[in-house]
Amino acid sequence: MHSSLTSSKKESPITKHKSLLHSGFSSPASQWTYDITKSYDWNYEHGPTFTGEFPKRTIKPLKKFLTFKVNSLFGVPAGPLVNSQWIELYAKLGFDILTYKTVRTRSYPAFPMPHMLYVEPVSARNKDQQDYLGRPYIKKHEHLAMTNSFGVPSKDPDVWQEDVAKTLDLIGEGQLLIVSVMGTQTGAKNEDEFIDDYAKCAKLALEAGAKIIEINLSCPNLHGTGVICYDVALVEKICSQVKNAIGNIPLIAKIGYYSDSKLLNDFVKKNHTYLDGIAVINTIRGNVKDVQVKNSVMRQIDSSGICGKLIKPYGLAMVKQLNKMRTEKHLEFAIIGVGGVTSPEDYEEYIRLGANAVQSATGAMMDPYLAYKIYKKETEQKQDYPLIKTLGASNFQTMIGNSSLTDLKKLYLDMLYPQNTSRVKNTLQISPKPFSLKHGERGRVVSHVYLNHRESLLSDPIDRKLLAQLLDQLIKEKILAGKKSKYGVISIASSSSPELTALMLDLFPDTISRAVFLPDHVLNSERGTHTSLYGEIDDSIPWVLIDDVFTSGKTFKNSLENLKKILGNTYKKIQIYGATLVYRNTEDADLFLKNTKQPIHSLVSLNDILEYHWKHLSPSQKKIIRKERVELQ
Ligand SMILES: Cc1cc2nc3c(=O)[nH]c(=O)nc-3n(C[C@H](O)[C@H](O)[C@H](O)COP(=O)(O)O)c2cc1C
């Protein structure tokens, strides 16, 4: 009999959540949905164990993973979700990217018990493989790591196909089901049959209605010497044959940790054309050498897969490497970060390193509220911080790629102007009294609006990235629209543009040829950081002079004049455009355009900002601004 998904009647949802979210888990074992003292089959039949409340979320906006719109970029990888009953629970708990445990083309029994144990690292016998002490109970929470050894059991296809079809009806909107498949080796160790079995299994999953297929490449190889993902030649055959069998359905490869980056490079090089995503990592093998079993029925586990907190550095390292390869080679696969995610901070770490989605197995089994905690943290951050309020800490990269310039403008405006001005300083404050602008204008009173996003936004790595992306989008859409050409960026030294242009060069090497910092204008403090990026301005590409804030246009004009001096006659041959994020003053900008005839494009003007946030102003603030800016009435 399955456990029911009913809720506890003892506490109100809010009390229950508050206590869970604020107290932490004093006894992690008590929260487990999977009973590690019982067999896989028992858990398949009777699990999951859960009697808490289901959290409520307000999802807006949806995020993007591959070609799908999802509520969040978080979920559970192949493993814990052994059937529809498990997936239904985790979907209700707010895990959105859900992978059905690896299935086979035939029924396959689980290994004998134990299937899971807590492990604790101890000094290693040899440097290649870590030793662990295994126990059926947890000793030190900070080591939270497990070993699992199931032998990839599977039901007969008739059973799992029906169950997969059922699962598709149980998950909600904005939730995705990935089906993990693998081939089964025959006694004869026939490679062709093995490869064929992968493709056959993928087709069976497809017939059951799977919208995304994952191939588990972390099973033992045919020679019993390691896992197949390290056998790149074999993997290439599997990937091509599976892709052939499933056509346009997205394909993800789940691989283990590669200590050899050349091998990983080879894997990516040979397989990226077949793959829409790469999920990293599976468990890492370790010697579980001294199992202190209380239950005499348990078998002794020797070398088995380690999962949980301890393997996070390996998962992060793989995501980082894959992201680097993807950027350098302009490849398009998605990266799914897996390994040791037990907190919202772990999730964020993966996202920051380039993961397009993150999944947790051990963490999710131990803490069914993990997805909700991530959601909560993002929502809280949204309230505190203008950028994250709009984007969600994790998904701006995905969103930005698909946003129109109008959307970006809106994001940028949201970023500049928090709902709660009193809590976020240095961003945009509407003051009833006029005051001075600190940057550039030397005490000149310009407006009642004080706009200074530099410190607050540029100090945050996510925000810095966003600003750079906004500029790139602005340049592509407004300046180089329709032209696929590369461009170069020239920074104006007295603003934040050197930082922005340096970042742009890092982030968009496919569209930006070079960043140049005008030598005479580079500030002393910036000179050291950016010397390596100095380059020559030539007429082979269009150039964009960048400013993050266009105040009076004076610095911009000086920079252009300086350019003329540096370039001499070649100046006339070069296409130079100007790009700014904000015009502070439209009249100044008009004057500048008239005087210089320099094509200049801006994302927003001060008027845009005011109009956008007009509704948040008090009547007295409106009155003051109206006086100055009649067009807003
Ligand atoms: C109970 C359990 C069963 C698993 N079964 C599979 C599986 O069938 N296929 C697979 O590709 N990975 C399987 N894994 C590996 C996980 O997907 C994941 O890669 C690994 O546990 C590391 O993530 P974690 O640290 O969040 O647990 C399993 C993991 C656990 C804990």
C-alpha cells in the first residue's frame, strides 16, 4: 500500500512551515521520505513517507529550461522518484524538474540490502579512492553523505510505461518529467546489443509519453573496469543511436565526475551534437569499508556510490568546466547541476557557475521542503533587492536570452527602482527636496531624482552580469539590428563602463571582438585591472562607445574627441556608435546629438524611469516633479 499524501491536521500550514523553515532540521532522519532501513521494493510499494503540509507558491514569471516553461529550475534527478506515487509527492512539494528513476527494457531486481547508508570520510588507504565508514544512522550532520547501491532495479516495461503515462497526468503546470533510461548488458557482453538496448529503452519511454529522455551513462562498462561514460567511443555510439531512435525529443546525458578534463572535452566534442543537455554528476565511487550494521540481514557494501553534501565540490567543478567549454566553443547544451545540494545556497552556487537547472537526490529525500526553501529564499531576496525581485536570483540568464528590448527596459527599470525605497539605498530615491548628484556633476542640482546604481548594482556579480547583458542586447537590437557582425566596445573611463566592457568581453566572446579602454581616460584605479584588455581600434568592425549613465554628455563628448586624436585619419573610416543605459536628461542628450552628430542609443531615460514609477510617488513628490517635468502630467 502506498503512503497517502494527506496533510497533518495538528498545525496550521503557516505554523508548520514557520517552524520547519526557521528551526532547521534537528533530526534530519525523521524527515526522510525514503526509509533507508527498508528495502528498495518496500519503498517502491509503500513510500514515500510524508505527513507534512504542502507549501503554496505564487509563480511569476515562468522560467525556461530547454524549450519548456517551468515554475522553477529545481528538481530531483534520476533515483529517488521510483514511480508515479513519488513523483506526485515531489511535484506537490514544488520540485519542478522531475526525473523518473532509470528504467530498463526488462524487469531487473535490486541488489540485496543495504541499499543506503550514511557515510563518513576516514583517512584513505589509497589516494585514488576515498575511504568511508558506513552506518545506518547519522553521526555528524555536517558530513551528510550517503552511499547507495541499488543495482539500478527496474520493473518490466509494461509496468513502468503505464506508470510513466500516469505520472504525466499527475504533475502540474510548469513541471517537467524526464525519463531516465539505460541499456542492459547481456551475459555475452555484446556491445552492439548493449547499444541497441539503450535505443530500445529510449523508444519505450517515448511511447509512454516522455517529453525528455535522459540516458544514464554512469553504469558499469562491459569489461567491469569502470563506468561507461569514460569510454567515449562507446558513449558516442550510444548517443547517436539513441538520438536516431527518438528524433526531435530532447536528449540529456547523465555522466559522472571526470578527473581528466581532456576526457571531458573529448566527451563534449564527440557528443554535443546529439545532446540537448548534460546532467552532472552521478555518485562518486568510494570504499565503504567498515559498515557498523545493527541489522544482521544487511549485506556488506564495499565500493559504492557516494552522494550528498560531500560530493558537491565535484559537481560544481564539472558544471564550471562544462560551462567554460560551452562558452569557448559556442555550444548550446543545457547543464543540469547535480551533487550535494542540500540548501538554497548550494542551489545558487550551481546556478552561478552556469547550471541551467539544478537537481537534488539525497538532499530532497532528507528534506522534502528543500524546493520550498529555495522558492522562499528567492522570494525574500526579491523583496529585498530590486533586481532579484524582478528576475529571481537564478534565472536571469535564461530570461535575458529571450527578452525583447521592451522587456529588458522593464527589467532595468525594476532594477533601478525598488518598491521600497527606504530599504534599498543608493538606487533611486525620490526626495521631496532637491539634492545634488554625486557623480560627475560636482554639486550641480539637476533633479529631485537621485540615481546612482553604480555601487549597489555593480558590486553584485549577478547584477553586473545583467547590466552587461542589457548593453549587449541594446547594441545588438538597436545598433546592429539584423547584422550578424561582431563589434568592439570602447569604454568611457570615468564611469563604470570599464568594468562593464571587460565583463562583456568575457561574457559574449562570440559577438564582441575586443574591448578598448581609452588610455588617457582610464582612471588610475582601473588601469591595473584592465591593461590586458587594451587593444587597437580598427575599421574591420563597428565600434560602440559605452556609458552606463549618460549625464550631461560631456564625458561622452570628451571621449569622442580623444578618440579622434588617437585615431587621426582612420577615425573617419570607422563606424562608431554610442550606447548608454540611461539618459539622465533628455534635453542634454538632444543637445549632444545635435552637436556631435554621433548616433547614440539609450535603454531608458530619466523620463522613462519616472513614468514607469509614477504610481509609486506620493502626491507631494508628484507635485515637485510635475513642476520640473510637465510632460509627465
Ligand atoms: C536513492 C538513489 C538512487 C539513485 N538512482 C539513480 C538512477 O537510477 N539513475 C541515475 O542516473 N542516478 C541515480 N542516482 C544518482 C543521483 O541521480 C545523483 O546523481 C547522485 O545521488 C548525486 O546527487 P545528490 O548528492 O543530490 O544525491 C541515485 C541516487 C540516489 C540517492
